[in-house]
Amino acid sequence: MLTNSSILITGGTGSFGKTFVPMTLEKYNPKRLVIYSRDEMKQWDMAQNYSGDSRVSFIIGDVRDKDRLARALDGIDNVVHAAATKIVPTAEYNPFECVKTNINGAMNLIDACIDRGIKNVVALSTDKASNPINLYGATKLASDKLFVAGNAYAGTHGTRFSVVRYGNVMGSRGSVIPFFMSLAKSGALPITDARMTRFMITLEQGVELVWHAFEDMQGGEIYVKKIPSMSILDIAKSVAPRATHKIIGIRPGEKIHEQMVGLEDAPQTYEYEHHFKILPMIHQWSVDPSRIKAGIKVSDDFSYSSENNQQWMSIEDLQGWIALNKNKLGQM
């Protein structure tokens, strides 16, 4: 699917893109890999790593600009949509900006991909899109719905759209692990709520889920990676075992626990060895054998949330991962 193809990734200078690009170049040897983003300095910095690689190119642009997207998509086969406004408190205080990028930007990309005859589009989503309580999650839920419906909207053009959904990306910029590490020497860590749990995924696992979506998709699927959970207290203990904890209360729009498959999704959800797949309710796609494949239907009372997870990451496991990745934490 991706071998010798032309790929464009929106928001490609972010944490996901900086992992997706080298992994995909090595595994699939694409003909072209275009990084589309709006931050010229991030592009400049990232370009230094690929100065001798003719497969990699960079285009300055914003998903809010449909005309620019259309130009960037010329000759592209497959698209990964990673661009988003995603910091929860920032979205709460700047709601219009979040909507412009996460919803209007998704609409622009869908239209431009259909018009340009793009073959396949995989959009990145988040656990916060399942039963959202914050604006970021609500905009990503709307975005997910747009990409799913885009398969019908494409008509005879044949463009296929799917979504991948996963949780807290370990060690990415602005995430809790590098934040706690920056405060470890102070001897005190701020804890929002001692009950809090989160899903834990590495960037490499996120990339592999996107690869799987490209290989498996018929259009309209939401892929949910099976990943472990961890409590916020155990994350803090992993980073700074001797630090004290100060409860500061949850931030605006924050949940105690995260969810990736809700009860409302269960009737359309199928289980596989390493992931779940939520199928659309529209057009009878949820009972389509070509989309279900070897999946096993989950029970109608099934939900997949960070507190009822069957997999848990131990303090020792996280400490081992931190030791292997300490030079990259907060820079990914």
C-alpha cells in the first residue's frame, strides 16, 4: 500500500510526524514523503535530518487553507492527517481556534482529497473523542464523524477515509512524563487527582497502528489500539520515586479516566488480537463482512476505558522505558 507511493502528512513536524517519517522511509521506501505544516522553524529544524534524501520534501501550509491543501496534494496517493490543536486547556480558552483547525481543517482536507483523487486517508484521533467533555475531544469527535462520512461523500471518486484512536503518547512534547521529569529535582510533583488513570502508548506503536489501518481499511473504520493503562500516581513514582505529591485539582476540561470505546459504540465494535475496530452505523457498514473480516463482536455492555482496562503498566516497566528513551523525552 505505502511502498513506492507518494505520502503527505499534515502536521508532520509534530511528535507523531517526527517518528512516522523515519520509520516509514525505512520500512516502505515511498517515492515521495511530503511534510505539510505551518511552522517554518520546525520544518527548518526537521529538514536538516533529510537534507540528502530526495524522497522527503516540505510544504508550508495550514489545513485551514483549502487552496493550499489542494496544491500540496498534487500527485499524492495517501494522506496521514496529524494536524490538530490538541492542548486541552488551550482549546477551552481558545475555542474558535480549535474549531477552525480540528473541524474546518478536517472538512477542507476531505474536500481536497476527494477533488485530487487521493486513494487513502488515515486521520489521527484521540481517546478524548470518546464521550467528550472538553472542546478538544468534541472537535475530534466531530472530525472523526466527518472522516467516516467522507467515504459516502466521495461518491465515485473512490477516496477512502479511516481513523485511528489512541491515548497518552509517552514522552511526547508537553506530556506528563517530561513535565514530571522537569520538576523531579524540586522534590515535589503536582498531581491533579490521585484517582486519575491514562492509556499509555509509544509513538512507534501509534505509527504501526496507522500502517495497519492503511493495509486493512475499506473506509469508515475507527481503529483502537490495545494498550496498557497507568495511574497518575504510578507515573509520578516512576519518574521521581522519592518526590512528594501535591494535589492541585483537575484542569479545565480534564477527565479522571479516559475512554476509547464507549457503551454506545459497543454494538458496532469488533475485537482483534492487537486492536478494536469501531464500524460506522451508516449504510449498514457495521455488518459488512469486508470491514469485519476476522473480528469478533464485543458484548453490548462492553466499554474500553483506562480504569477498566485488562492491561496495566507497572512502575518498573515505565522506568525501563524511560531509561531507554531519556535522551528523547520531551523532544519527540
